[in-house]
Amino acid sequence: MAPVTGPGEEMHDLVRRLYPICRSITGDGVRATLDIIGEHIPLTVHEVPTGTRVLDWTVPQEWNIRDAYIADPTGHRVVDFAASSLHVLGYSVPVSATMPLAELREHLHTLPDRPAWVPYRTSYYRPTWGFCLAQNTLDALPDGDYEVRIDSTLADGHLSYAEHVVPGRVADEVIVSCHVCHPSLANDNLAGIAVAVQLARALARETPWYTYRFLFAPGTIGAITWLARNAERLDRVRHGLVLACAGDRGGLTYKRSRRGDAEIDRVMRYVLETSERPHRIAEFTPYGYDERQFCSPGFDLGVGSLTRTPYAGYPEYHTSADDPDFVSPEAMADTLAVCREACAVLDANRRYVNLSPYGEPQLGRRGLYESLGGRSDAQQAQMAMLWVLSLADGENGLLDVAERSGLPFDTVVAAADALAAAGLIKA
């Protein structure tokens, strides 16, 4: 990938700005994140009260944290929330105590095989507390009594999520979803947010066929809440894509929807294969990001997932090493380009009916052959017209035509536009 300026650098700047914020599935960190996203694209923010029943779940209490530390016997803070939001176990209940190191160890989380890194750990639905630290730090702690302080609250409040809609020419929708619940993790969280923001801005400069709905919600409970609150309008959702791990330097991975043959699955495979980018197509599994909520059998939406290296597929995953330097402007720009290409194919992949289906219509007297004069791809364009006419039966879309003919999708779209203008086909 070539060095990138413009959107790539803008996305990287957004990642750096969001990185220090302590996020969780609820709380002020999520709201602060949505506020910053709202500076780039207009958002509608929803606040769902604690205790609200959402499908088989209940919106939990809201968690907020102001400070946390472990101080050694001399009073020195050996672990400090102010240095990194990863240092506190997510959703830790408040604690203020002094205890010996042996007792404290029961509440400490490290990565012995990566001794310099701090892990990311949470305990959303089981009241407890804890700290995350580097194994090297733990190994250096002397015996003695340690002051432990977590200044947090766990109380009734709200779950926050936001939507941004890019109106299209039709009410049918494409969902683009990313999670906003992880603290200081650049690739697994923030890169997906940054790509979604830039994709929304790019689509707004165009007039897309579909309406695009961008969701910025906490993982799992956020998607479940959105589905519960929008069940009556899900019949509008035609396609969907979950974005995550969008900024590392690995090749792209597309994970199919539960259906396996949804239109988004075919489009993503086509875009990745024809672009000749390094990539992998993965089959659906009911584990991962929020595609598993959208694809649950009661909804069965055609939603896949696009990442670079998949979750848990790189050593830095859910550790302090997933910092802004781990993601690159070039990788995020490449992910954005694939998303834009996929949206272009989705928007143009319409089905046509041949209005002159008995024999081949005379293209010459309609000026269609003359319109190709002087074009270096005249023969290819002519073949595209013949293929569109042959497959315009109301069942085949233009992607079917491109795949069956071996012709570029853009050439097939141009042929369909010319035939429709000549009154030979209609959508």
C-alpha cells in the first residue's frame, strides 16, 4: 500500500483523539466518544434506561469511573488509571482498602507470555473489581501492604448508542455497524469507527441508491438493544456490514453472513477477488462481533463482517500494544476503499427486464453501436450490452451478468444504463 494523505491521516487523527477515553458498554466514556464522532457527522443519540427489557437481555446499570490506583508501601502509585484506562477491570465496583500483596494478587490480571503488555479485561455482569498490569510490573512489587482505590459508580442510568443516516433514492437500507465500548484499543474498536465516519462522509457527497444507516453502539448489548427497538422496521434492511479491526497491516478478511449466500456476501467476495488484494473469505460462526446478533435466526439479516486481521488473530489483540502506532493510515484507507467499492456494487446491482426479448434487438438503429465508436473497449462494451440483454429476465442482477460474462462490473453497469436510456430494458 502506498503512503496516504487525506482520509487516511484524518482517520488516524480520529483514532489518536479517541484513544485515551475510558469506554465501556455504558457510561460517560461512550457519550464522550459519540460527542467527538458527532463533530464529524450528524448523530441521533439514543439513551435507553437501566432495566429496559431488550429481547432476552436487560439494559444494565451504568458504570462510570473517575480514578483508580494501587499504591505501594511507600505511597508510590505502581498502577495508575490515569496512565491508561486498561489498568482497571471494566465495570469494577468501587473499592477503598489496604491489603497485603498476597491478597491483592487475586484481583490482578497480567499476560505472563507478553510481560511488557497490559491486558484488557472486563466483568460486565458479575460484580467484582480488579486491575490489569504488565507482568514485569507485578514481578517487581515487594511484599507489604498496598493501598487500593477504585473511585467508580455502578448505578441506574442509561445505555447510549447513536445513528447516522445517509438518505438514498429508496427507503431500503444498508446497515454499517461498529462497536464503541472498548477503552484504549486502537484497532479493535477505534479504526472501525474512523472508517465508518469517513464512509458516511463519502456517501453523503453522492446520492446513493440505498439509504445507509450507520450504528455506533456498545458490542452485543448495544446491537441487541437496537434490534429490540427497531423490530418493526427490519424489513427495510437489505444488506449490512459490521466493521472492526480495520486498521492493522494484515490482509482483509470478510466473514460471510449466516445465510452464506446473501447479496453482501457475493458483493464482498467479488470486490475482494477482482481487486486482487490479499484477502480471506471466512465462513460464518456464531462468535465474533455483532454480525451474530443481526444474523440470529429470528432476524436472519444479510449482514457480514469486514476486518483486516480477525479478532484474536494478532498478538496485540486486547492488550496495550493495540495502540495508535499499531494501526496505519494506509491500512485504514485501504479498508475504506473496499467499503466504498462494495457500496458502489450494492447500489448498482439491480435487476432488469428485457423489453424486446424476442430475438436480438437492433442496436445499430438505436445508435448504440455508434456510441462506442473510437472507444478502446468498444468490443467489450458491445459484449456487455449483449450479455445484459440476454440475462435481463428480472431474476439476474448486474453482478450475475458480470460474474457469468467475466466482464468488469463497471462495464456491465454502463451497458445497462445505455440500454435503459434506449428503452430496451427497465429495472
